Amino acid sequence: MKITNSKRLNFALMTSNDAQLLFDLDQDAEVMRYINGGKISSMQEIRDIYIPRMQSYTNEPLGWGLWKVEVTQTNEFIGWVLVRPMDFFTDHPQYNNLELGWRFMQKAWGKGYATEAAQSITRAIAEQTQVKYFSAIAMEDNAGSINIMKKLGMAFLKKELHQDPLGDMEAVYYQTNASSPGYKG
């Protein structure tokens, strides 16, 4: 999968060698607020839980994985964009419906980086694969993530319990058609 860098950002798939970056990102309680209530991750959790999870869904030819996002001018890591099939950790993953997610350093918030990164990544995946939909989930009060979803042209789909081995949560689901994403950046 070839993801073209955007005007301000560089992208690369994350690997187990990026454990320190994942750890550093998860050390801010505000970054983790809508993930797990603000609990920071330990390095052991990164190594024993998050790296194996990431490796289980990473598929470079299809564009699945955690895409590292760096600022082009400085090569500074500011966050990641997740791409994997919806319901990946269930008995019925949706291979034609890719889940998007993002986590960015607080200093990168409000600058359009998450939207810019997600647009570049989804555009490349839509052009290079047969995926039908892009979806995203968030806690209902996570206005920042929901705003990004809307900028990506996603529309509200439903509200229901999202089940994940790391913990279930009540979530809102948004979705857009991959063949005609309605970017509103």
C-alpha cells in the first residue's frame, strides 16, 4: 500500500519497533480520556497487549494497521491513524468496511492533522483496494473525534454497545461510502 505524504504530514506503518512512541502518546490522561477514562498505559501493556493486537490486524498490502503520523518539517511523531476491518476482534470481521481511528498528542490537537492524515490514508486505500465503507466509532461526548468523522464525510449510523476484548463501551457509529467519500475538510 502506497500512502502519499500530505502537504504537512508523513505516514508509515507502525511496527513493534515503535513501542516507545506508542507509550509516549499514551502518557497523557487527556489523550486517553475517551479511550479508557484517562488511564495511562504502562510499557508492559504496550508490549504485551497493544503490540500483539496491532500485529494481528496489520496488513500492509491492504493498508491495515496503525499509520504513524509525523510532521514533515520536523519528522516529529504526533500520533497515529488506525485502519482495520470493523468488528475485527469478533467472529465476523467486516473486510469491506474499514474502521478508522486516531490518537494524537495534545499539542497537535486543533490543527487539522488528524483530518488531513485520515483523508490521505483513506483516499489511498479507496483507490488501491475494493473496500466499500469507512466507519468510525467514538463515545457520544467525544466531540473532537465526531467532528473529524463529519469532516471525513461520515454520517451518523447508530448508537450501540461496542464490544472489544479490552472492554465494552456505549458508542456512536459513523460511516461513509469509500467510493465517494464526501470530505468536508
